[in-house]
Amino acid sequence: MPQFREDAMLRPQDLEAVDKKLYEPKKEELKARTILNVKTDVPAGAETYSYDVMTRSGSAKILAPGATDIPLVDADLKRHTVHIYSIATAFNLSVQEIRNAQMARRPIEVTKADTARKAIAEKENKLVWIGDEDHNILGVVNATGIQVLAVDNNAGGASTKWKDKTGEEILEDIKKAKNLVNKLEGHEADTLLVSSEQFEHLEKVYNRTTMQTVLQYIESQKWFKRIDYTSDITGQGTAGVDCFLVFDSSPDVVEMLVPMDITRHPQEYKFPNYKIPLEERCGGAIVRYPMAIVRGEGI
């Protein structure tokens, strides 16, 4: 009788079931990816990535015949380097779980793979939007050079918070932020991102005649290509106040850096478990033109 190897129990079809679950993330897990361009042309082995940050728009001029004083945009560029980190997690599959699946002639349960994928997606989103203080990484909401708008008080003068404001006042806050981007030559605000807690206030009535909400009015006016929310920016304004973002999401303004997407590494076997490690290489947010990003705060 041939000797049975316990470390050979995990079959290719079992790993295929794991992979299928890993590579089918839900849309809500990919907030940053659905909004920003994903830069993937950097090698996974790279430790850093350097790029130019535009401190202001470059200038050009009409040259007189024979003139040589061509303006350089180099003076408006500052070299910036970001570190690329591995986001990693793992999950276990026990020998008994695999035996149960094989006995029932069904694929192994892949809920653990689903949970592991969500963990990496959550860390990716946080890295892009707010960075990581322990590793000195800045995100979109706190990148150096973005515009910061302290919103006005409400009509009573007692509060800047959206919960205390009318629909008209909330709309005015968003409009001011949008105009700060649109006044930059060649740029247009196309994205409004609010915290999950504040998104509900966009349902306040703006027009009492038609009962149109703030959100409905903004959509009808086509102010933005997308309006979304994420809990990651909750409390990320100055001194922990709540905030919202209005920005131009084009790649020459902001991207997210993912040199290596989520990858399953070879499983490790130590009775009674298989350990299945997962890794993603991520550099967070690349903010090339911070002026085209506005953080409205105090809401």
C-alpha cells in the first residue's frame, strides 16, 4: 500500500476555488480603484518610486524672432519619492476541513479567502486615502500642497457642521470647493468624496418647491462625474474634524500605485494546517498636482 502524504491533500481544484474568490472583489471594496487610475507599470521588485510634483502650473510665452529666453517648467516641479510596501495577510485551511470537502465531493469552503481579500482591500484603501502614520506615508486627504477650505458657519453662526446646515448651505460648501479646482487652468473637478457619516446629509432638501435633494441637484447640474463615500476619510480634517474631498481625478493629478496586485504565494504546510499567504505591493497615492485637490473641513 503506498504511503499517503498529508501535505498533498490540497488539490489544484481547491486552489482554483481559492483563486476565484481572491480575484473577484466586490465593487465596494475597491473605492480607490473605481475613482483613481491604477499605475501598474512599476516592477514589483522596486522599493521606491520617484515622480515630479507640480507646485504650480507651468508657463509658456510667445517668442519674439531670435529670442532664446524660453521659459522652463522645471522650476515648477519638485521631485518626490514614495516607498513601496507589501500588504500581506494569510489564512489557514485545516486538514480536517479539506477531508470534509473531499468526503462530500465539493470544493473547500473559501470564506476565509474572501475575508483575507477584504483585509488587503481595506488596507489598500486606507493607504491611498489617508496614508499610514507609522510608515510616514501621506494619502490623498493629507498630501502636501492640497488646498484646504474651512467651510463657513451656518446662518445662525453657531456651527459649520452639515447636520446643522440647510441643504442650500451644504450646496454652497461643495460649490466653493469645486470652484477652487475649476479656476485652475486645464483642470476640472470631477469627483466628490464624502465620509460615510456625512453622505446622508446630501439627502437634505435643497428645493422645497420640488423637494429636490442636494444630491439630486448636484447630479442634475452634472457638477461631477462621480459622487461617492468612504469611511476612510472620517475625521481626517484638521484636529480630527470631518471633511470631504473635491478633486480632478485625472492621472496627471493623482493616481494610485500598485506594482503587484494581490498574489497568492505557495502554501505552507504544518500539521494540522495549510497556511496560504497573500501579498500586494502598494505605494499608496501618487499626487502629482496637489492644488487640484480640495479638502473641505469642519463639516
